[in-house]
Amino acid sequence: MPSLKDVKLQISGVGKTKQITRAMGMVASAKLRGAQNRIERFRPYAEKFNEMLDSLSGRTEEAAHPLLQAHGQPKTAVILLLTSDRGLCGGFNINLISAALSLAKSREEAGLSVRFICVGKKGRDAIRKTPYEIMESYGDVMGSFDFTLAARLGGKVSQLYAGCDADEVYLVYSEFASMTRQVPSTMAILPVTAAASEKKQDGASAECLYEPEAGALMAEFLPRYVNVQIYRGLLDNAASEHAARMASMDNATRNCDELINTLTLLYNKTRQATITNELIDIVGGANAQQSQ
């Protein structure tokens, strides 16, 4: 049985850990509110942008822009992997990395070579342990990114695709569904594929006029579309990270409470056993003196 001092030190250590996990949970909760507001404000814009692009795609030919053209014999796939820079967020990073590696394996089985662009230290460190090539990596950016990062990443992958250095480009990120649910998702962002260009509807349908002509607008909007999709993935990923960390720290705090209760019970039992042994020694000594 451990000594009283040892048990007391364990209780003190767990109590300090509980203070840390509670503070980290509160910080994650505050950051989550800001990240959630950002993604909720940006989603309507991204959806309207997609609707407009779908409408324009029905008025242009595939050859109107290089980002619309599917390469005939694809050889290279580029995976843009979004993870966090820090840990202590449960299975958040593990799920994203597993989804990215599963996608890479499927593209390899299709005969393509796979290369990665990693945003976040955790994804970069994991991919470095695999045989896949990391073209670029970005660390210490998930805590304070803006649209500039999305434009930089979008410009990079668009340049790779237009120059035939990449035949397929995928985005792997965590979609923020709710406070308790974050879904690892995969999105094919290049080549740009529109939804059904013209959906048949009963009755009259709205006719939109575009100025300048649709081809010129597509040349302007397609690179922006790639940037918008990447930025939406970054926002979703940031909100999911904070939600996962908050849940993980809440679980850790509850585990600390349970461990403190267990150690307190052990401390009381140890103290009772110590007192009992001392009483036995006193009674035994008294009986020995009486017998003399």
C-alpha cells in the first residue's frame, strides 16, 4: 500500500492537471465561438458563388478555361491536407490524416503518383513518415489565417493544374457540422466540375444576363472559386479543431475529477490502515507490560 505522502502528492498533481485542462477548455470554447461565427457568415457567400458558377458553366464550353479541362491521361494527384498545429484535440488530426492516406492509396491504385501540400504541423509531421512527397508545408498558420492564405494555396494548385504538373487536386478537411460532430471530408477542387448545368423546371424560369460575356466572367471567377473553396475548408477546419479540443479538455477534466475521487478514497483507506496499525502496536505494547 502506498504511503500517505505519495497519495497526497498524486492528488496534488492531478489537481494541477485539472486546472490546466479546465483553462484550456475555456480558451477553446472562446475561440470556437469566433470560428463558428466566421464559418456561418461565410457559408452563404460560398453557396451563392457556387450557384453563380453553375449558371455560368452552362453558357461556356469546357475549353474556355484550363481549370475546366479534365486532363486526358492523369498521372499526378495533389492532396491539400488541412490539420492543426497543436495537439490535445482528441482524434481530430488522426481522422484527417487517415482520410488523406486512404485517398492517396485509392489514387495510387488508379495509377497516379500522389504528392501533398500540408497546412498544419500535425499533418506535415505525419506525412513525413510516409513515402509520399510533400511539395509545400505551412506551419503556425491555423491560429491566425485570413483569405490571403487561401489565395496563396489556390494560386499554387491552380498553377500546378494549368501547367499539367497536377492532374487532380483534392482538399481534405474537417467539416464543422455541430459542436459535437466534425466530419473528415474530401473535396475534388480541380478540375472544376459544375452541377447539372441546366435543370428542367416546370413553368417559367428566370433568365440571367451577364456582362461582360460568360467566357470572360468564367476566366475571372474560376480562380476565385478555388480560393473560396479552400478558404471555406480552412474556416471549417478551424472551427472543428476548437470544438474537438474543447470536448477533449472537458473529458480530461472529468477524468481528473474521477481520479481525484479514487485517490481520495485510497488516501482515507491508507490513513485508516495506518491508524489501525498504530493502535495495534500500542495495545500490544500495553499487554506486554501487563504480562510482566
